[in-house]
Amino acid sequence: HLCDRRQRQMCIRDRYMKERILVTGGTGYIGSHTVVELQNSGYEVIIIDNLSNSSADVVDNIEKVSGIRPAFEKLDCLDFAGLDAVFAKYKGIKAIIHFAASKAVGESVEKPLLYYRNNLVSLINLLELMPKHGVEGIVFSSSCTVYGQPDELPVTEKAPIKKAESPYGNTKQINEEIIRDTVASGAPINAIMLRYFNPIGAHPTALLGELPNGVPQNLIPYLTQTAIGIREKLSVFGDDYDTPDGTGVRDYIHVVDLAKGHVNAIQKAVSAEGVNIYNLGTGNGYSVLDIVKAFEAANGVKIPYTIKPRRAGDIATCYADPKKAKEELGWEAQYDLKRMCEDSWRYAQMCEK
Ligand code: WQD
């Protein structure tokens, strides 16, 4: 079976390879899963990553999963000359998926200038180089955080942008404006902006997943480390929100579903004119305690937790109206919460081996 699979992958690579796609941040959590789905769809992928929040062995694991080793350039997107050289080396790059960014909300409050420089200048460098090298499309990794606490739920792409709660969230808003203004200036660029909700889960092979540095800030990594015993108990940040059980409600989406959404977006980015924005979520909202219960039921583990005060900057409820992505990208999330919990747990256990 594996041999057939490998032959099939070789076949795709040798004879049916579609366009070359550059993926910045391609050894990261969402990036690595997206590289695999691009390869499964026959694209040739070049990864740029500075490995500041990931490791080079992710490239090996991508090859194990897809059967195809992507090109990898260790490079910081702040390095304009280095980026220019990569575009010159890999001629004919059709489009870019830009994941590379600093993304820790709390850290961005402590180090705003690091976030503004890294997240804004990296994007500016790419946008400046695209016309020079004939790169037509860019898919930008944005976030539902631009909506703040939406006035109406589920939240559509028409919802107003709210004042960002953190420098991280502000960089996403400013990046979206930079892209809009660049395309409006007449640059030969088509842009797709994908606003992610809460990506969780891991690849079913347990070869790819989320490897947070230090103490996890996000719910699922902290929860899995509690289940394993690395953390004593989960802190539930607030149970006095205006939600069914008082804890925060979010739209959790499997990282593989999110990755597949990027393949659909790339197909549109190389053809559709102008700027298009899509929410990538499931349309379902789950509370923190819903997640704890689902994880315990899916994996037969117990998650000790304690209720703590609200976390600064948190909103009560946010979940997507995913209709536009379904209608225009032909994409919708497939995996349910049980599958997200099972895949997260399998990966966490693999990492601890
Ligand atoms: C989810 C819920 C917390 C940890 C952030 C960014 C967003 C994106 C995803 C980058 C909330 C609660 C959490 C914990 C808890 N990041 N929680 N105990 O804040 O919705 O979104 O990460 O792209 O841009 O804003 O995700 O996982 O941190 O929190 O109770 O130890 O879990 O209060 O209700 P969030 P999260």
C-alpha cells in the first residue's frame, strides 16, 4: 500500500505537478499541515521558515506524511535580499501562502515593536517582490481576532473590524489594510485573506501537530499537557461570561480542515481579481467546559481544572458563519469535535514518547 502511495506521489511530482507555491512559515503548526495538503493536490511547495518557533525535522515529517520532500530555505522574511534570492532561485512561483508571523497575544503586549516589525515588514517585503518575480497571488493568514467581540453571531466577513485588543491582533488588521491598499494601487496582485477561528487537532498520523514553546497560551495544548501530567490542572479563565455555562465560547476547527481550505484558496488566488476575504470556521461554538468534557469523553482521560478570573483581552463568544467560503471556495469543515480531540491527544502522546 505504502509503495503504491509512494508511486502515486512520484507520479504526481514527475508528470502532473501543478504550479510552484511558496509557503512562508511552512514548518509551523498550520503551515506544515497546509504543505502536506498542497502536495496531496499536486502542487510543488517551497518552504521558507526562520525556525524561530519550529524545527527543521518538521520537513522530514512532511516527507513521511506526503511522500514528497518540499524544498526548504531557512530564511527570515525580514531579509529582503534573501527573499529576492529565493524567488530568483525557484523560478515560476505562482503564489504565496504567508503564515510566517509572531502570534502570541500575551507576548505582543510585552514586545509590541518586535511584533510590528516582524509581522508588518515581512509582508511588505513579499508584496514588494511579487511583481518583480511575476508572482500573481497571495493567501494571507489572518484571524477572527480582527472582529473583537462581534455584535452579531455567527460572524460574517461583513462584520465590522473592532479596535484590536493586542498588538498581535492589530498587526493582523494593519496587514489586511496593507494588502488592500497595495492591490487598490494597481499592483498586479490578487489577494485572499483567510480569517481563522480556533485551529486545534493534529495530523492523524501524529507526525505533525502543535509544538508550543514554553507554557502553552492556547487552550488545547495546555489541556493536553494537563492530561499527560506535565501540568497539574487546567485554569479556566472565567466562568461569568454571558454564555450557556459561563465559560468562553469559540469556533474550534480541525487544522487539517483549515489546511484544505488553503488549497481551495490558492486555486482562487491565481485567478480571482482583487481582494477576497473568507472566514474559515465550522460555524459551531463550544465553551471551555464543552471542550473539557468532549476531550475526556473522546480519550477516556480526566482533566482536573480550576476556575480562575477572566484573562485580559478575552471576549465571551465568537463563532463563524462559514457560508461564503462554502459558496465561493467550495470548502467546508468536515471533522467534528470528537475527531479534533482524538487527533490532539494522539499527537501529544507521541510527542511525550
Ligand atoms: C480559547 C478559550 C480562553 C487557555 C487566540 C488568538 C487567535 C488565535 C487563536 C493566533 C478562551 C480559554 C485558554 C487556558 C482557558 N491565535 N482558555 N484556559 O484566545 O480564542 O484565540 O488563539 O492566530 O488569534 O486570539 O484562543 O485557545 O487562547 O482560548 O480557559 O489555559 O479558552 O479564555 O475562552 P483564543 P485560546
